[in-house]
Amino acid sequence: MMKKSVLLLLLLASMGFAAWQNVAGIAIITSLMLVLIVFMIGYGFGVEILSVTAKDEIYQLIVLIFLLVILFGANNVIDSISSIKEFSGEQANMQTSALVSLNNTMKNLTSAYDYVLAADKEIGYASTRVLSCSIGSMGYSVSGCGGFSMLAGPFSIAGSIMGFALGELNGIYRLIELSLTYSLTLLLPAGIILRTFRITRGAGGFLIGIAVCMHLLLPLGILFVDMLGDSFLASSDASGYSTTVSSLSSVGSAADLCEEGNTGDDNSDSAISVYKSLRTDMKSFLFLVLIKATLGPIAALLMLVSGIRFVTAFAGAEVDVSALGRVI
């Protein structure tokens, strides 16, 4: 029995590299063969309960085929929309479109993070520059650039938030990559086979729900937020909300920020200028972090959780996903 289970697992893993429609068809045929075997055993040995069960499972299998036809049609329609240039840049399907979008966001956010990191380093170095003078046992020191120390907090917070946002983007990127590779070619056929019989129907429906929702709703959430963001950037109210690092101001080096020996107001004015530069760039940071890197993944995960509850119920399994909603 153990050998047969391992062989079945290897078979499903090998099918993961085939087109999902072919894999789903093989799983349907496998389920049909299992049901027919149960029916023949029941009919041949006169076990009425097995015959009745097999007839009921045939009906369930027909319903599942109907659901897969709907999935096939919906997937083709969404992929056709995703191939439109105005929607996602002529990508092959919406999963690839979502991955391209996330990759561009990560590049822009990484550039902005590098900018903040470099600025924080130069500002921290400038704030420590001190002019000292000593005569014998007496001396004095002047920190003409001490005003830059007040900027350490804002830049540190900005860098921490950006680092967390990059972690979110990487997480949802890997999740969509996994769904593109395994959701319909491994989870879906496993769910079809498990849904064949009543005793494993709950587990099968759950796997089908996860597979369908990961394939459709995860990338759809990313693309939906992209459409909202693009519509906002195209409006007249989006002045300064750029997603590219080219719009960011240059802070400069510590030597430019703080002139040694200057104890007047020039260095204070320089610190204020750097802070104003950060405020100017804050609009770009907010759009990248809050909209592209936070709202997009959250919308995708919420659609995933809500879709799992709906699809699993439609597939014959009741699953409580409230705990997942609280985590999000």
C-alpha cells in the first residue's frame, strides 16, 4: 500500500510539468475508473450500498466536470484580457502580468530604499563631525553640524518601512510563482481524485478551492490594484506621486552637507534643505509602499481567502477561513 501511495505521488509530481487541462483530464479519467471499479464490485458481489454510492459519485463527477469547464472558460477570458497592451503590457497570461508588475515595483522600491540608505549614511556621518581645539589641559569642541542628528529618526523609519514592504512584495511574488507552477498541475488533480469519494470529498474540495483561487484570484488582486494606481497617476491630482526613483532628489555627500569649521547658520539651513527634500520625495515613497507594495498584496490575499471559502463550498467542502482573514 505504501509503495502504491509513493508511486501515485510521483505520478502527480511528473504531471506537474504538463498543461493543466491535460492533467485535469487525466485526473477526471482516474476518478471515473475508481468509481466504475466500486460500482462493479458492488454489482458483482451484490453489495447494494456500493452500487448506490458509485451512482452518487458519478453525479458528483459530472458536477465537477461542469465546474472545470467554467474554470477553463474563465481562465481563457481573463488571459485574453491580460494580453491587451493597455491592461498589462501584452503578457501571455495574468499570472505573468502580475509577476512583471511585482518585479517592476520591487525594482523601483529597491532603488528608493538604496537612496534612503545612502542618504541616512551620509547624514549620520555629517552629524558626527566636530571641530575641536585644545591648549594644554584646556580645550573646547564645536558641533556645527549637530542639526543633522535630528534627521536620523525620519530616515531610519523610512528605511525600516521600505524593508518591510520589500519583504511583502517578495512573499507575494513567490506565492504567485508557486501557483503558476503547481496550483492547476498538482493541487487541482489531487483535489479531483480526493473528491471522488464521500469520505475524502472535504479534502478534495479544499484542494480544488486553493488551486483555483491561487491561480485566478492572487494575480487578479495585484492587477486590480495596478489598474487603480494607474488611473490615479493619470489624473491631475497625482502630481509628485511617481513610482520611479529618477524623481528623487539627491542628498549629496557628507562633505557637501556639512562644511567643516562653519558654526553659523549655513549648516542648519543645509539640514533643513535635506529634510525638505525628504518631504518632497515622500509622495513617491507613500505610493510605492502603501499602494503598490501593501494594498496590492493585501487585496490579493483577501480575494484568495474569500475565494477559497466560496469555491470550496461550491466543490462540496465547508472550510472556516476566518483565522486566515485575521492573519491578513
